[in-house]
Amino acid sequence: AHTVSTALLHHRLAITMAFMGLIAYAGGAGEQFATGLLAAALLVLAFFYRPSEDTVARLERIWLPLALLLVARAVFHAFVLRDDLVLPVVDLLLLLLVAEGFRPTNAQNDARLYALSFALLLAATAYRPGLLYAVGFAGYVGLAVPTFMIGHLKRQAVEHGHMPPSIPRSFLLKSALGSLAVLGMAIAVFVLFPRASNAWSGNVPGPVASVAGFRDRVALGAHGATIGSNPAVVLRVEFPQGRPGGEVPLYWRGRSYDRFDGRVWSRSRGMPLPSAPPASWYESAWTGTPIRQEIYATPLDTRVLFALHPLLRVESEGGIQPIFDNVGDWSYWGRGAQAYAAYSGATAPPPEHLRAAEGRFMPPPSRFLQLPDLSPRLAVLASQIVGDADNTYDKAIRIRDWFHREFAYTLDLPDTPAEATLEHFLFERRAGHCEYFSTAMAVMLRTLGVPTREVNGFLGGEWNEFGGYLAVTQNQAHSWVEVWFPGYGWLTFDPTPPGSAADGEALSWQWPGRFLVDGIRHRWNKWVLDYDAGVQISLLDDMRASMDGTGPASTQSDDSGIPRWILWLG
């Protein structure tokens, strides 16, 4: 009885270790890990069901052909498709893991089961493992110590012809507590072991997010539905200089578009002439200390660096290389973490300066005054709204304020394709979402000869008190307009009626615990996934300064009165 119970206990602990490996790998591969559901179901079966020797023999005739098929698939991916090799290799690994779960336990099978489950932990590092990886890793280590000890007792008893001893619960508890020492040593090695640049590995950065409201183009024409809520966080922004005041809206500018075909905004191919002002314009016209934003972005399907406008400079804190193009947009190349510091102008030029703006340099009129064939009613309406305004600033303000007064914001899309047009929005429906408002304003200003462009990004965000950062979700995806002012560059104007952004923010956090969970996830990304040589050197310098009394954080004792050298010795 002792032999059966001890062997069964060891088997179930080993299967649970394999589960922890699955959880850790799912934390990296995410939704790409579909085959893991089947493997998890089979491991559940192996946890409760011990097949007979005849059944094991029949299963062996199934495992081998499947394994050969998966090997061929991996070779095909490696040499023909030349794409991600991790997924087909992991599928083979899962098959071997499940097969070991149904085999009888002995010394060789135990070693294979340990090695295969540990291989899942390693496979997760081919991606950008999320917070779920930490759960799987901690669970794996916590189970490994008692599993190894009980497995060793079982094998030694069988080798010497004895019955394995019964395992009291206190033994399981004490051996599990021993895993805390293993975790502590793992953390110490992680912190202290010399770091290499994370750019060498070529890791897959993890699943990219396709954001509703932000793409490589801005399109009208969707109909017959309602824009849904999505609270997924796409930007986490820290402000080292202090949290910004709530009276100024935060426009997280992404990408601009110059060409409109009547339904879709896109970027013209090739922009031979610069359409961005000299950097000195923004630096001199925007007064005050530049706003530093430390931004941690979720990888999107469009390579864009988001920041407050105007963005003066970018410092990469990950493995990416910022790129500034000749239309004034920021993108990047590289596959590292999207962590960067952005410096933006603080205070925009006053209205009186903008009303008198003049200068010689202008962006190409063929790009920023381009219009498709539209109803002449739009130009007439624009002229009626601006009235006697004789400068660009007052024209933009009057059109913006007209939309704020006369129109309504709604997430309900038009009912039919015929209603999903700019003309129907302006003269019939008089309600819509941000793409309609920004498109209408840009087109109307262009009919008046004012260089204008469409801009896409995010508006606002919600402050996470637990994490000390601004969380920007997909609900804050937004479109607005940039207007050209000679001598000053592109300035932001938002014709969408106020209140629409607040509605999105109200939907962004759907349960109170989300603040806590997202704060923990942010710390995981910042201090574990993005922990590199620079962060390590800074941390070790602070520790040394604290120990030798030369740093601002060092004191002879902490708040509890315990001498610092005793704490370090502990």
C-alpha cells in the first residue's frame, strides 16, 4: 500500500509540475498557445487515470507516428517556411510530455518528465513572458523540491528492495518550504549576475495587439453596429516631474495622414519634401520645461511611438531605435521592449501669436490641401461657419466650436452604407464618432486653403494610484486634426464634442482589482522583462551607496532602528 501511495503521490506531483510549465509557457505565447488546451486536458486525464500495461503498449503505437509527423512539420517550418520555429517544436515537446504522463514511473521516466516540463519554462523565454509566467515559475519551483525528494525516496526504496516509506503531510510542507530558499537564490542570481543586452537573442516580443480605432489608415464607412468597449491597456506612462494637471487634455499622438479619398485617410507614398517644421520652431515657441514621459507601450501591429505633441526628442530605454520621418511622425525599428523616454513641449503658443503667424516655409500644398470630388455644399458650409475670420487660428476655432455646439457624439454607427458618408454626417445625422468629426473639420479647412491633416492616437487615460502611472486603454483611441501655422508648425485641434473621452474612461476599468493587477504587471515588465545592464548597474550603484553611507538613501539605521549592516548581513 505504501508503494502504491508513494508512487501515486510522486506521479501527481510530477504531473502538476508539468501543469506549471504549461502555465509559464502560456504566459509567453498567449493566444498562440492553442494546442496547450489539448495537452492540459490530457494531463488532467493522466493525473487521475493510471492505464494498465496493455493500454500503455497500445498508446506507444500512437505516440511514435505523431512524434514523427511533428518532427517533419518542424523541419518544414525551419527550411521551407523559414518562420517561427518555437511553436512547432513546442507542439512536439507537449506530445512527449503527455506520453510520459501516461507511462509507468521509473528512474528514466522521472528524469524525462522533469526535463520536458522544465523545457516548457525555457520555451516561454523565446517570447515576452507575461505575469502568468511568474505564477508558473514560482509554482514549478515550489513543487520541484518535494517532487524530487519523494521521487528520490521512491527510487532508492525500489533499488534496495524495500517498501517506500509513508509520506506524512508535515514532510511535504517542510520540503515545500525549502523551495523558498531556491526562489531566493534564483532572485539573487537574476539581480546580481552580469547582464547581457537583450537585443542579441532575437526574442519574439510577444503577441501584437490590433487596436480598434488605431491603424495605418482612418476609414469612414462602417455601419450597422456599435463600437464596443475594450479596457486593454496599450500605454503606461510615468511622469518623473510629477503628475500633469487634469485641466489640460493629454493627446497621445501617433500617426498623421495627408490623403483622403472620400472615405479613407492614408499616408501618401513618398514625401519628397519635408512637411515637418524645423525642431527650433517647437523648441522656441513652446515655453516651459519640456515634459518628460517614460512610456511603456504594448506592441501594436503598427510601429508607432506615442507621445504628447510636439515631441522634441526620444531616448530609447529598450532595444528599439527611434526614427523621425520627414512628415514629423515617430516610428522605430528593432524588436526590443517598447520602453522609451519622450520629451514634449510644455505650453503652446498663445492665440495672439498664432493669429499673426507668418513665414515662408509651407508643407507641400498637393498633399495637405488635396481633396477628392465632394459636394460643393461642404465648401459653402465652411465659408458660412468661419464668416469674417481673416486668419487660420480663428477659422479653426470657429469650425471646432461649431461642432461642439451643434453635434453629438455617439458610438452607434450609421445604419446603412449610404448613411456612412461625410455629407450625410454633416447635413443629416449630425452625430458620430471621432473619425467623422476630425475628417469633417480637416476637409472643411482644406476647402478654405488651410493646410490640414488627420491624426490618430489616444486621448487621456486613467491614473493608477497603485502603480503611479497613467494607464491608456484601447477605449481612448481617438482622432483629431493638426493645422499648419507658419513659424510654429502643426497644432492640435479637436472638433469631437467634449465628454466622449470621459465616457471611454468610465469603461476602461471594469472591476476594482484591475488597478492592482495592472500595477503588478507593469512592475513585472519594468523590473523583470526589461531588466538590462543599465538598470542593473544603476541598482548596484544604489546598493553600494546605501551600504557605504555615500548615497542619499543610506543611513545608519532604517525606520525601525535596526542598524543597516545587520539588515545587509541578514
